[in-house]
Amino acid sequence: MIDKSRLKRVARAGFAVLALAAISCGGAGAQDLFEVTGLQVDARAADELQAKYEGIAEAQQQALQAVFRRLVSPENVVRLPEVTSDMLTAMVRDYDISDEKFGGGRYLATLSVRFEPREVAAVLRSQRIPFAMTRSLPIVVLPVIDTGTARRLWDDPNPWREAWAGQLPQPGLFTLVMPIGDLSDVAAINVNHALAGDPVGLEEIAGKYQAAGAVVAVASVGRGSDAGRAVNVVLTFSGGGYDGRTIERRYSGSGSLQSFLNQVVAKLLRDLESGWKKENMLDFTQEERISVLVPIAGLGNWIEIRDRLSAMARIQNVAVARMSRQMAEVDIVYVGTTDQLRSALALQGLELVFSPETPLWVLRPFANR
């Protein structure tokens, strides 16, 4: 039998794609926070070259605005700065063009743009706009539909699963993974084990998709008032940043069942994204300092830990006060609360605990890292 506490420790210490590292498309289907793809360019000017220049500039502006909105809370969108050409010059890492067409002063193309994370963060900070750049560990979604007469996970018809599959993966801070539903998925966990929260099955399906855990999403479908549609949704998390958490929502609406469930999933995804942002917001008006002891096993081990700290948006500065062959004492300047710092460190595989014997905080890798 697998030790559930050990499973939780493994989940907390899993990998994370963090903002100020060199960000690329992460594992388990995650998309790059700082890349916007599929931008349709349709521009007209006196000639094709001018149309191309103006069309690409406008698409890059739209892309940067989309990246800003991914990082800030909805109430702060109105505070976002106007995108300027100088801003784009500093922030655009590169871009790709496909399906180019010219003619009659018109330019058509499809654009993908990637931005420099450090420059994006610098602009938001200069505007004193709180933002989040810490991505959650990936979580596998197991959509169970309960019609009152049957409960389905892998079996068809399951419009609830189709609703999730149609909207994942998506770029954002809260990373959800949709299983493909092949024979190995079916063998890993069935609907009854999913509903029972079986730790063995949940660990197996999460491991297959390189995820930190799973969320069993149960939709109980019924009829609403005025013969409309209604659904009660219960999300039960195991592993990852929301380990042990249960979220319950009720929605009503109209239209076809598939259309209604698509809207419900879209609302859930927005709420999960917004909630994660609020819990991991970087508010640079709240800056703290902490002294920690870091047990080390040589210079190489210290460099590895230092690099993990340097990759964290929440940490502003790391200064070494003293160092020996076995221990480093460092001062860390960070934004937010100590609990937020500990959560962010856990995403980097680092554990921050208080040692009464010292008495100081001790920073060390999780045992399995």
C-alpha cells in the first residue's frame, strides 16, 4: 500500500515552471505564459511592406496585452499601461510568421509572439500593479458525469469530459491536464476508484502525465427552474498546490447540454485561474527579509540551491552572510508573506522550516529531491 503522506510530499516537491526562469512550454501539456499564438494579421496600407510592418506591430500589441491580462487580477486590468513601440522593442523576444499573403496594399498572416519574462515583470512592477508569475504544479482532470442513472468517466457518452477536453490545455498560471482516455488510463483508475479518492489510482494517472496530482471533477446534471438546465459540480483535489481541497459550485442555464457544460467549464477555469492568482500575487509594496540556514554538501550543491532561489519571482535578493563547507547562512529579501514564500519554495523543491534549536529558519531540499 502506498503511503499517502509520502505521496503528498512527492506532489509538493514536483517540478514547476517559474516565471523568471527561461520559460518554455512546460511538461504535461502546459503552454508558455509569455507566448501568444494564432494571431490573425489583416492590415492595409499604401504598399504591402508598410501593411506588413503595421500589421505585425498591431498584433504584437494585442499579444502583450494578452500576456499582461494572464498575470494580473481582473480588477487590475484597467490599470494596465498602454503598449508603446518602445515597450515592444524591449519585450519581444522573437516572433514567427506563417501563411503570409500580399497583394493590393494588403497583408495577411498568422503570427506567434514570445516575450521576455523579466521585461514584462519590470513594467508591471514599475506601474505598481500586483501580479502573479508562479505557475501551479500540473493537475490531471478526471471528469465524472452523474446523470442520476449512471456515473461515467471513460465511457461514452460523457459530454462533461468533452467540455473539459475542448478547453485544455490553456495558457495560464493554473495548469490542468486532460488525459487522453486510452486503455492505460482506463486501467489506471476507474470511475468508482476516482469517486472514492483511491490514492493508488490517482497517483498512477498523475504519474503517467508527469503531474503533481489529480482533481476528480463530478458533475451531477439535473433540471433547473423553468425547465432549464442545472448542474452541481464538486472538485476534489489530491496532490499539488490544492491538495485536500474541495470546491463546490452550482450552475444553471439553457441550451443544449453540451453547450451548457462548455460554458460551465469555461467559468470554472476562470475561477480557478483567478483564485490561484490571488493566492500567489506579487505585491511589491509588501517586502520582507528573512535569515535562513542552508545545509549544503559542497559548492555544487549550494550553486544548485542558489539557482533555484534566483529563478523565483517572489525573491528579490539573496545575500550570503556566512558560509562553511557544511552550511550557508543567507539573508533573503522577498515579497508577500512567509506562508506565500514557503509555498513558492515548495514549488522549487525546497522546504523552509523553523528550527527551535538554532533558533533560525532552515532551508533544505525535500528528501526526494
